[in-house]
Amino acid sequence: MRGSILTLFIILSHCSFAQRFDLGDPIDPSPKEFKLLGISSETGVKSYKYLGAIYGYMFGRRIGDIIIGVKSGHIATTVYNMIPESSDIGVPTEIIDGIQGSLPFPLAYRNGVYGVNIDNTSISISRTNNALTFNKDRIMYFSSVKRSLLLNK
């Protein structure tokens, strides 16, 4: 009997248990509302561009495009491309102040990008003209906060 208890202990000590947690809001991107942009070979996150009309504003700027990253049917990342005003230079101070006012830690500034990582949340904001802004001059707000304005419409 003693040998079987020892064997059971050895077997149990080599087992590991895991459970998957989905932190983001659930979403099922339909082809009518979302265009698949690509799938990360590294993480499996699928990136979609929202195709519907966008009437929202962030920090006083109209949102031009919304891109969401989806993994296992849940939102993993969100990118809001805000249309700058003609008088904007870089990322306007009122936008930085608005973001900073809601954070417990200061935004860092590196190479034209403001950002912060807090626990499992990342936020970055920059004035950008690249593939993520569809080659348009935009103020790009990236967030790994697991919620999207799209689900509040």
C-alpha cells in the first residue's frame, strides 16, 4: 500500500493544470462589418478593419478608422486612428493630458511614441503615417485594453 501511495504522489507531482481565460469582450467579426487584414503567425491574433460608419470622437478628434485584434473570439487589441486637426503638431498636449489623467503612472516618451505598460494593459499614442493608418496622417491610439467602442454602439 505504501508503495502505491508513493507512486500516486510521484505521478501527481508531475502533472500541471491550466485554464484559459479570455479577458476581452467576445466578438464574431462578420465580413459585412469587418475586413480581415491579416493573422499574426506568432500570436494567432487576427486583425480586422471596421467597415461601418464611424461617428465617434476621442479627445476632440474624429475617429477615421478602427482596427481590432481578435484572438479566440475575444478582443485582444484596438487601434483608433484619429484624424488630426489642421493646427495639430505631433500629438496635441490636450490628448496626452487626457490620457495621462486617467492613468496611475506617467506616460513614457520614446522616439515619437508616448506609452505605458501597466500589468496586462499597454497603451501607446503617436502621430503616424504608415500601414496601420492606411498611409494617412493620423494620431494613432493603440490599446490592449480589452474593450472596444464598437460594442457600445
